[in-house]
Amino acid sequence: MTASAGHSSRNVATFSQSQMEAIAAALGDTADGLTGSEISHLLSVAKMDDPSPELTKRHRLHNAFATSQNERGDRVGVIAFIRKAMRPERYLQNPQRYEPLRMKVNTVLTFAGLKVNAEGILGATDTATTIPDAERRAREMREDLVRRDVHPDVLSFCRSELLVDDYFHAVLEATKSVGDKIRSRTGLIDDGSALVDRALSGDPPMLAINSFQNENEKSEQRGFANLVRGLFGMFRNPAAHAPRVYWAMEREDAEDLLSMVSLVHRRLDKATMPRRA
């Protein structure tokens, strides 16, 4: 069952068909979206019918949204579902899901003049956070970073979907990539400071950015470990463990931080694994 969506004769706000499809696709995303059981629970809590529980998550949600909107003549039911789905406390057991899901949902909601902030509050936003604007900002940032000759692994995070909200998310995701690279080089499964301690500290460390033969080189290694630890502490850990931590960031600051992440990537690429006694 698939219902159509439009604007009622009373000019009550509704989502368009394409908007509902995109919202459902974001909330039902395979990687970061809601699980089937979460969808069942939230539809029940939002007092929405579930006409197609046998379908894939995105189609199931779309049919539920369309049915609610057509029966009510407004988007209030869909809004209520989004509000309940995007409460940060729902993700305390698996907090790394929250920001990627919020970004996907906001990418769609901006076309309807809405946005879920970092505290999970749904409210109005202006046209400055549209995809075309995000694409322009991503293009400008990428051009600036290319001129700085930043590491290719950093350029991949200058994407419009990461800049719908602000520059914070591009830096956040780029910082996460540092941890991914360290884990891929070492086989460790740790994160944050624990990962830095195991991979970059020690005598010798698992990954050494120099020959680690004299006190100057050992001091440089310790400084590099502190730099990476600081990046994780500033971005990775707060965002991973406390979804409400968030702040606005200017493009110049984001580019400076991404240049720092680029430096870390270059040093990690050249790092060696000294033989331990």
C-alpha cells in the first residue's frame, strides 16, 4: 500500500512524496538507520499505523508516513515520529550511530525548512543549509585544501552531505579516519587515547614516525602521540560518547584542523613498525 502526498486544500503543511521517500530512506538506512524492531516500537509510540511490516525498512516507513499524512491531512504524525526517533538518549548504547543518522536526516529535512539539532530538537532552519549551498561550501573548501596540498585521505571528507549542518562534521569524520588508519596498520581494535597509547607510545612504539634511536627522536614520537591524542579528545571522543557535544565552526578553522589531520596522515603513512625485543 502506497499513499500519495500533497498539500491539502486547507494549506496545511505536508511533506511532498519525494520528501517522505527521502526521509524514510534516511531513517531506514542500512548502515546507520533504525532497526526493524526500533521502527516497530517508534511507530507504536507515535501512534502510527504500520501497513507494510513485511517490506524493507525504507518502504515500510514510507508507507507508514504516507498513510498517516493522507489520513490526517498534515505532517504532524511524521514530525512526531522523527522527533521520537532522533532523541539522543535512544543511542546511548550505540552512540556512534547518532551523528551519521542525524546528518542523513537533516540532508533531507533542509528541503522542508527543518533541521534536527545536536540535542535532538527538531526546528525550523533557513535556506542557508540547503544542498546547493552545502555543495558550494564543499567545493570551496576542497579547492582551498588542494592548494594546501593536503593528504588525499582528508580531501574525501569535503563532501556536501557532511556540510549540510556545518564544517564540524567534515573535521569529525576526518579525525575518525586517523583512528581507522592506525587500526589498519596495527591490527588493534582500540579507540581514542587507548589506541594512541598502544600504537604510538611504548619503547619502542608499535608505529614509529622516525628511527626512534635517540632522545630527540623519542621526544618527537611522544609529541606526535600527544597531538593525535589531542585530536581524538577534541573531536572523536566527545562526538562518539556524548552526542550532544557540538559547536559551530568557521571554514578557516575547519581548514586549519583538516591540514593538521593531513599532517597526521602523512606521518602515519611513513611510520614503521620497529622490531620489539
